[in-house]
Amino acid sequence: MKIYVVRGPNGPTFLAFVLFALLVCACRPAESPGSRDPGAVTAEGLLGTPVLLANGESTVYAVVRLGTVSRAAQQRGPVNVALAIDTSGSMEGGGIDAARKSGQRVVDSLADGDRLAIIVYHTRAELLMESEELSTDVRIEAKKKIAALEARGTTAMGEGLDLALNQINEHFDPKGINRIVLLGDGIPNEPSRLEYTAQRAGERGIAITTIGLGLDYDEVLMGNIASTSGGRYRYVEAPEKLAAFFKEELGRFDMVYGRHASATLTPGPGVRIDGVVGGNSGSGATYVPLGDITRGDTRDIVVRLVVKPRKPGVPIELLDATITFDDALEEAGRLQRHIYFGAHTTTDEAEVAKAKRPDVELAAALAEASATTIRAMAMGKQGRYVAAREMLTKGSDMAMSQSKRTPSRELEKLAENMQTVAKDMPAADAPKPQPAPPAHGYEFSDDVMQSAPQPAEAPSVVKMRKEVHQQAVDQLY
């Protein structure tokens, strides 16, 4: 608070009155919806080191750690969900049977008054049931349509996801849970549009839960769709396990503490955000969609910062982090958590070494190892096997080296996973694929390209790769 000296006719008496008025205003609780903040969502800031070496460029990690504090159960807000089901020919047999059973479970698990839309996609996308509020009659009709699902055609997943997003947007409820559940078991006809749709969904506050069934789908793509929108991704190996995941995901609707959560990261002067590990990068303010925050959730947002050289003994404004979300417990409105990261410089290298935090170094190493795994596997999907192997080998070496400084079996496991994936990659690159055309003017990164023709691989290798990818996603998101 700034205090200005005010000269008035009564001199010190007038100044005292002004100071008293300012103090009263500062201490009075804000009369706003946020005053009912239940405190269920927590945010903590952890900095790799508060001391940086002067006269040289420095790299430092900042970690925003999200968590929850248990609160009494509350009646949840209404659910607005669109179920997008792959009914292409590859779902024939156990896949389509599992989709029918899981779809029925969705209908049974939602409450009267919740909205449900059902989309199927094969050679084209179809709106099987327009979004409707559930009632006895609507449930009967929905179950009848789900029971009649058939597997045929190719995989128009992009059209299916677009149709699902349109249904959610038409009935978007800012006080409810707006969600898309996307089930797929194969490679989409046109993958280029999917991540753009996911970006639109995330910006709107619509999380996409993606479920990859079996061994033939693109796990990197499905994981990216989920993370881009702030949703969750899950690899389901066998059709008989699909219903259990649906039950778990639907159960999370009753535990939502914060809706439409996001983080805005703003660097200080002379500081560049070199990357949000596993997410976007850019020198300026960075937006990170987080989807819904549910009871028991924990997540680290790991930010890699590059700081320009400074003189010795000066304070540095590193980063402002703002977590924003809609309260789902007391309907307290849009709430925020603010974290500020600051440091200072020194010429004493021993002081710098002493100030380092091993727990932050470990959190950063876990995130970097997971992000490296996912990015290298994306390169493998493009047929860039040589570069992917080099990335995995280097990442594994760095993770192993860090695990010696900050012992962690979890980090060692990620390093071993990288070695395994690298070993099983082909020795030479595949023919270079052509970039997919941008959709709606959105420029995709190098990772979003048409997949290269993949060599025939043993099911055990494919299964291993999907399990490794799932572990990396779980660690990172």
C-alpha cells in the first residue's frame, strides 16, 4: 500500500484521519463472492533456488504445486457431457460390445436433469442423440440407441470430436461440469484437426477425456488431445476393462472442487519462460488449461525460466503465477490463487550451491523425463527414429545422473523406460511424411503431422510403448 502525504488545513490531524481511513479500508473484508472461498483448492510455489549467480545467464525452475483440502461433500452442479464413440470397423467384436456396455453405464450413472449427447463416428460422424436432459423416457431412448451400435467404416474421429464440441457449446453451463468423453481404437482419417479442436475446447473450459482402446490407436495423439484441453487420457488394454474406467471417470464428477481451471504465468523483466515442461513455451505470458480440479488431485506445473545477466546483490522479479477457477462447492464464483517468485544475485558460487532445493530439482527432473519420453515417441510416430533415439538416450542419461543426486526410484524407472523405448525403435528413419495442412488458420507444431508408415511390430512391443507413454502422462499431468 502506498501512503501519500496530504497537506490540508488541519495539518497532522487531517493526515491522521486519512491514515486511519486507509487502515480501515485495508482491513475490511471484501464484499464479493470470493469471500465465501471454501479453501478447497491450494497452490504452493517452489523455486529451484532463490539465489542466482551474477554476471551470467541463469536457468531456474519454478514449480506451481496444486492440491486440494478435503471438504464436506456437496451436491454437484449439473453435468453437460457428450459421449463420442468410435464405431469404425476395427471396433468389431469385443470393442463394440464394450462400447455398448460402457455407454449404458454412462446413462445409468448420470442424474436426472444432467445433459447427455451421443455421437458416433465411422466413415462419417453422426449425432446419434442430440443433447437432452435425462429423464426416464430419455434414458430408455438413449439405451436403445446405444444397444444398436454397429461397427463399420473408417475413422472420422475429427468430425466426431467437432460434433461433440458443438453439442457441449450449445448447452454450456458455467455453473456445471462440461465434458467430452472420446473413445477410440484406431488411427483417425484426418488427425490434423483434432488438436485444434482440443485447443478450442480447453479455452472454453471443456475438458476432453480420451480413452484409447487396444493396441492400434495413436497414444501420442490421444494424450495430446486430453492435455491440450485440460482433460485426462487413459490407455485401456482390453475391452473388458473399459467399463471400470468409465465408472472411475464418472465418479470424478461428484468430487469436483474447481471448474474451468487455468494458470497464467507472467515472467518478470529480463526473464524468459523457456517452457512449461510438457506444455507450451514462449517468452511472454503463458496460459495453461487445467480443466477441472477434483478432490485428491495433485499436480506440478513446472516452469523453466531463463534469466538475463544481472549485477551482484540485486533482487530479481522472476514470475507471477495466477491460478483461476470456478468454485464448485460454495458457488463462490471465480476464484484465484496468486504466487510470486523472486530471487537475488550473488558472486559467491558456494552460496548458490547451498541455496539449491533438491525437492524442486527432483520435481523438475521427473517432469523433464516424462516430457522427453512423450516428445520422442511423437517423433517416432513421424518416422524420425534416429533423432528420437538420441533424445531418449540423452534424456535417460540425464535422469539417471539426477537420480544419483536426489535418489528416486520413480525417476530411475522413467530413465529405464526411455532406454527400453529407444532400444526397440528401428535403426533408420522412415520416409519423411508430409506436414498436415493447418486447420482454420492454426499453425501446428512439428509434432502434429501425418504419421509415417509404421513398421510391423510385435504386440508386446506396442503394448510396452503404450504403457510407458501412460506412465509419462500420469507423471506429467
